[in-house]
Amino acid sequence: MTTISIEAVNAPPLRRHRRLPDKWAWLLMAVVAGILLVWEAAVSWLHLVPESFLPPPTAVAAAFVELLGRPDFWQAFVFSLQNLAIGLVLAVIVGVIVGLAVGWSPVLRFTVAPFLWLLYSTPKVALAPLFILVLGLGNESKIALVFLLAVFPIILNTMEGAVTVNASLVNAARVYNVNGVALGWKVIFPATLPYSLAGIQRGVALGFTGEVLGEFLGGAGGLGHLLEFAAYQFEMAEAIAMVFVMVIVANLLLALISALRKRLAPWYDDRQVMYGA
Amino acid sequence: MSAMSAIFASGPNIGRRGLASWLAGLSAGGRAAVLAVEVLLLLVVWQLVVGVWGLVNPVFFPAPLDIARGFGELVASGSLAANAAISLQAWLIGFALAVVVGIPVGLLMGGSLPVDKVVGPIAWTIYATPTIAYQPLSKAWFGFGIGPVIFLVTVSALFPILLNVAAGMRTTSPSLLRAGRVYGASRFELYRKVFLPSTVPFLFAGLRQAVVLATIGMVVAEMTGSSSGMGALIIKAANTYQTDQAFAAIFVVVIWSVSMTQVVSLVERWTAPWTRKARR
């Protein structure tokens, strides 16, 4: 319940060590390679763990490559990402508009914000079975779940951003006779943008949870369904490869939003958000 | 927490009038009263729309009184107590494991640059992926039941704790450290008197985040891989169209999540009162 984003503190490399990233990257790669080697040794050479339980990295890699060549995998991929995209776009539109409105209007903030806050901190995944009950097993229930899970962090962060807009900026704009919509567009919106993007970043992760959970509970297609099925069949190599696919997708999505944040709000200082909020 | 305070912040909208200024002028008790009236109003309208006028199918969205009845049924049949006990057990074990592992590893990351550079990216990659992705694996490995629930709670709660502690260590003000050294603080004293106080607010921020994520992990794991626990109870109730019971069970989970967050904040106020001022 805070924009103290540890992402912000951790993500940018410390300026002092900018000379050294290669060294650390090599070290990281060496450690990862070491882990994979131990894993491979423990399973295929020393047989400490049965292969059907935890397949060696080589088997996982083979399954991964095989997966990428399967048309049903790509079908599932498109199914999941399409639902995710639709749900997220809706969540961003509604979240930013509601967040700005509630953040800007003291009356709305007082009357509506406590409920938004309560809904934000509610584990809404618990509502998933009801969504499937109401909207069925198809796309609609997944899109609705993505929306429901993603929208609240966006609202709350946008609201917080709108509240913390520097009053002297608003006053300066008013002095120059900038009012109403222009004030919102030229001052409030840009000042709020970094907060919204932080909310969107969290919303994407939660939306992903919604999509996969929807597929687990009412399997009609998608990556989650494929993963569930592989694990159910005890095709562990394929299941682990599927998990890697999800790890890659989730991290790419977050990286995309980080890049967007740098592009759209280059003035944005993470530390300011941390301490100034 | 900061969003909660944002509700009562004055905001940039200068020169408000009418209702806004009346609300702004209310005392804390007055505000609470207005909110209470609002909640009551909401419940009455909900009851009217669903229960009396029948505008919404009550199977999909039961009225407050139906939910209260569902709650009564769950209590009377004993299924609430049985499932809540199992969830509680899984949640507490998983959360304790996450704390026990997360804090030392976070401290290690914050204290040593090589550890940070190696563990950090790996931890971030795992943290960025919704833990639900690991659920089928944990079900295959730990079997149907409480095992995967504990696993998912632990994985959900571990990374916010670990990464926040590491971030807190790393953002310790260098000038404070220098001052400590100038006054001849030993290594231990530096940790005890400089690193610890500045890391604690981050730790509690991480714990609060972990509470929310752990509860999500618990519900997800129980819904998709267990026959007992609150998540399983919700699924069973929904699948048999007893949505009043499902909503009652969801309500219990919400209360649990919110109150655990409050417990973390309370512990913070007892053990680290200085964070109030620093964190705002």
C-alpha cells in the first residue's frame, strides 16, 4: 500500500559502479552456469533425484525448443496475451481516469477513496470462481479477471500522484490562465504519469495472475491451461519449460513498462517518489 | 499506507468550496461518522437492488443479508472453522519461512556487493513473475494438499521481504555511515546503530507487501490444488451455486488480509517508533 517502489531503488545500477557492469554480468552468468551444472550433475550423472521428478536442464531446454515449434503453443500464447492486453488496456483507461478524478476532487477522495483502498487491499483472486460462474469459461471471464486485478493499483497510484502534484505548479498554471481541461492535460497529467506507470507496472503483474488463474480454473486454452495440463500429465520437462516461458513473458512486460517510463517521464526521479510521497 | 493518508491530504485543488470545505473542516470523528453513514447507505442500496427489487440475479451477486446467512451456515456446519484452521496453518508456516529466509539473505545482499549483483537479478526475475506460474510445479512436487499452499505462500512472501531489506541496507545514508566511522563505531555498532534503524522501515514495508501477496498465494494455491482451506471452500461454494457462502468466505479472507497488515503496522509502531516520522 505504498509507492515506495523497491523496483525504483534496485533497478538502476549505482552510478559509482557503472564502470564494472561487465564484471558482475560475468559473475552472474558463471553462477547461473554453476547452478545448471550442479542440477544436471545431480539428476543425470549422480541420479540423486529421479528424472521424472526433476528433469535435468538439458531435457528442459529440449522441451523448450520443442514447445516453440508447436502450433498449439503459439495458439495458447496468442490466446493468453490477447486477453491480457484487452484487460490491461481497459484497466489503464478506467484506472487513470478514475484515479485522476478521485485524486483531484476532495469530495470524491473523501467519499470514494476509502472503498477503493479497501478493494485494493482485498485479495480479489478469491472472486475468480464467481467470475467464471457468471461469465463462463471463455475469454470474457479472463478479461474481466485481468481488469479487476489490474485496475486498483492503477487507480490508487494515479490518485496518489494527482494528490501530490505540487501546488505551486498548479498556481503557476492558473497565473498564466491555464484552467479546466488544459490544466489537467498540461500540468496534472504529466505530473501524475510516473505514478500511473508505477501502478500499471504492478497492474500488469496482477493482471497476469488473473489471466493464468482464470485458465487454471476454467481451462479452455492459454498458457496457464497448457502448463496445468503438462504438470497434470507429469511431463515435468515441458512444465518447467512452460514456467520459463511465463517468467520470460512477465519480465519482458515489466521491462517494456520500465522503458516506457523512462521514455515518457525522463524527469521522473524514483527517490522523489519514495520520500516525497 | 501513504495512499490512505492521501485520502485525507489536502491535495493540489486549491480554493475549494461547498461540500469539499465542509468535509475538510470535519474532525476525525466526524469523518468516521460520514464514512459509517456511507457504508450503511451502500449496504441498504445493495440489499434493495438485489434482495428486494431483484434487479440482479442473487445467485451471481447475493444481497448482504444472504451473505450474512451464508456466513451463519458456514459457522453452523463447522466448515468455516475447519477450513480456516488449515489456511491459517499454511499461511503462518509459509510466512514464517519467508521471514526466516528473507531477512538474512536480504541483509547479506545489502551488505555485500558481489552477493547483491548475483542474487539480486535472480531474485528480481523470480519476483517479477506472478507466483501462480509456479503452482502446477509445486503441486506436482509436493502433492495435493497443504504442501503446495505453504510453498506458494513462502515464494509469494519471500521476495518482497528480501528485496526490501536489501534496498534498505543499500540506501542507508553514506553520510550517516561516515559520521559513525568518524566517531569510532565498530563494525557491529555500525550495523546495530546505523544500518538497522534505516533498514527497519523498508523491512516493514516489505512485510506489509508480503502479507498481501502471501494471502493471494494462499488463496490461489488452495483454489487450484487443495481440497481444504478457504480457497477450496470458496471454489466448492461457487461450484454448487451457494454464492452467499462463497462471498462469506471471501469476506473472511479479506478480514484476515487487512488485519494482518494492521498487525504488521502495530508491531512496527512498538518496535520501531522512529519509522513513523521517517516514512510519513
